[in-house]
Amino acid sequence: MLRLEFVLLIIVGLSTINATTVQECKDKPFPLSVRVENCEEPPCVVYKGSSAVMEVHFLGNKNDMRNITAKTTAKVFGMNLPYELPEEVSDVCSNLMYGAICPIDKNEDVTYKFNFYVEPSFPEITADVTVTLNDEQNEPITCFICSCKLRKGTTTQREELVLDWRVQN
């Protein structure tokens, strides 16, 4: 039994390597870890016209969760503005990593790959982005806040994004 606990401790420890420092949401469960690609310490620089990729490692908080939805808001100039996600991004169950599938049970640990697209029309500002994963009853499963600096992307980044989009569609 002690051996199993040791292995689990190592796995959890490895999963937090390269984790990004994020803030807790008031009165909502906090994820086990969050990793924002190319960012360990916020504010994370995110380029307009590209996606910020986040891996959210969290625990199920009840049994038989079949539908989990990601919701986001951005706090800009003191206002919390909702940011509608496309269904293919907000559907957490279709974006689980490492072979995990829904339904998710209580205390099952899973990782959600979240691609947050930053519109080219957004202003170049720093915003606190809140990501909440909700169950079928719109109850929070986990929530975190990550400060992001929106910056103009380079021409090369924009060309790669367009080429990548054309290849996928």
C-alpha cells in the first residue's frame, strides 16, 4: 500500500512541474494544477490572432458527470466581460487528455486541454481571465484566474496560424 501511495505522490509531483501560477476563484474549487503554454509566471503573454493553450488538471467533485462546460470571463478596466467559447472548446468532455472520457466520477483526476482563441480585434491590454468548469447543473467543478497580456502577433505567427487553419479545415 505504501508503494502505491509513493507512486501516486510522484505522479502528482510530476504533473505540477512547469505549472503556471494562477489565482483562486472565491468560494469555488481550485484545480490541482494549470499549465499555460510558454508561461510559468503571469501575466502570460498571449498574441492576438492565436490561441493560448492551457492544461487544467482537476478532480471530479461528484459521480457520473456526463457534461462539463468551460466558461470564461475577462476582467478589463474593472468590468467582468463574458467571452463566449465555441462549442468545440467549451465542451470539456471532448477535450480531455490522456485517454480520459466522460462520465467523470468523484475524485477522478483528469486534464482538460483548453484552447483560448484571442481575437485580432482585441485591444493590447492586460486582462484577468477567469476559467470555470461547470457540471450539468451549472455548479462549478473548478475555477481559476490567470492574468494575460494581449499583444500584437508577428506577421510570421499570423501566417502560420492561417496556414494551420487551412490544413485543418
